[in-house]
Amino acid sequence: MSGASYPSLNGRRVIVTGGASGIGEEFVAAFAGQGARVDFFDVADGSAVAERTGATFHHCDLTDTAALQATFAAIGPVDVLVNNAANDDRHTIDDVTPDYWEERIAVNLRHKFFAAQAVVPGMKAQGRGVILNLGSISWHLGLAELVLYQTAKAAIEGMTRALARDLGRHGIRVNTIVPGNVQTPRQKKWYTPEGEAEIVAAQCLDGRIQPADVAALALFLASDEARMITGHDYFVDAGWR
């Protein structure tokens, strides 16, 4: 897919969490393709993505807040944070114990706040910055067996609005990107061809959403062309209802 060019992203420092695979991998490639200086975090091995894109990989367990903070401190000031990392493992209500609750919230919500907290001082100092939080269509649809994931994803939209209000006077913009069902290798394991056909039938548009479709929105929202856009949720879901 050919895409737009955003000169304002050239040379900007961009961090992508969960950048070793799926949508996150596409974010890394897309920002690197704009000439940005990209660092990405993942608990999985991202060396192949780093080699392909020229980005810098940092092995980091984002649920370890001290490790997260240390990694951000080592990188220094950041222009754009893409809070992407998450895990949508299926679970039932009966599966949820207090420990599982804490672990799922740590994986899907907590680190996004502390990552934002880590980049705010540098953004304030330079008088600008962008934080993009990844939400999910799942809680808007009320999908089955994702109660903790959907709880976290709903909270992300509230966190976005709060951060946008608190940080806006410092020139820092905060938005949520809400993907629909994106055709990644991970998602393919959850859906049969029949299931994928049902998703397309529920969309307003034909076809399956690709990671590049989500990355295209991220590039725009991170660029200076979106300089007056903050505090809102932007869907890339092909009109899935």
C-alpha cells in the first residue's frame, strides 16, 4: 500500500510498545519509512524487525514498571509514543482470580499510563509531543470471553481524555486509535474462514483490515498535520457493527 508522506515526522524520536509483531510491527516500519528515529519495546524477540526497518529494539517486560522506566530514561526525550502493547487471550468470568485480574490489567492497561508518564517531562520541555493509545473495538461490540481485556480497553479511552486535558497546555496531544478486527497472524488463530466472513458481513466495507490501515492513521495523528486534534477516539474498523 502506498501512503502519504509527513515531513514533520522526519527525524522525530518515536517509541512503539509491542513492536515485534502484528500491528506494532507495522507501526515500527511505517514510522521508520517516514525517516523517524524509532525505538520499540517487546518481551518477544524483535531483532528481525529491527534489522528490516533500521529501528532499535529494546527487550522489555512492560509489566515490570521499574524496567519500563529505566528503558525510557536510557532513550531520552521522545516526540511520539505509540502505546500499542496488549494481549487479547480469551478468558471466561470463572477464569478470573485476583492474581489473574492484576496480571491482565498490568498487560493491557497499567504500562500505558507509566509509559506516558515517562515521556511527559521531555515533551513538556520541548513544548510538544504526541501520545497514541491503542484501544479496541471489542468492548464497543461486547464480544464474548474478553471481560478483562475489554475492561482495560474501555479504561484506555477514559485515560486518553484525562491525559489530553492535563497535558494540552504543554502542547502534548493524546488520542486513541480503535482498530476493528485486523488481519494479523495472531488474529488468524482465533477465526475460521467462516468466522472471518461473518466479520466482513458485519462491516460496512468489504475486505479485511490490514495493519497498514491502522498505521496510516497513526502517522497522520502523530504528524503536525493533526496539530489541533486531541482527546478523542478514532476508529479503523470498516464500519463493523
